[in-house]
Amino acid sequence: MTNFSSTSVLRKTAGLTLSKPVQVTLYMLLSSLVIWTVLFSTYPAAHNTAHSARHHTLGVACH
């Protein structure tokens, strides 16, 4: 592999990577989606675990 081709590969790779703000935004959206899905799940095991954790960590009074 020549120096020219390895430099070319590095430039192409750098062009495909996402900037930090885009990475942070995607991470936050994915995290929010996962949390939203678990908290509002109708699957009993996931809902009960999230419900208990929400009451224990946030100090929310039980209904």
C-alpha cells in the first residue's frame, strides 16, 4: 500500500465520520427513545421494573 492510497483512505474515513454535535444529538435521541419505550411499555415485567425504579429514585408518591 502506498502512502498516497493510505492518505486517501484516511480522508475518505474522516469525511464519513459524524461531527460531535451530531453524535451527541443521535445519542440523546436514542437514549430518550429507549427510556420512553421502557417507561410506557405495556409488557408487565418491563413496566413494573421501570415503575418501581421511578418511585424509588424520584420519590414519586404511589398512586
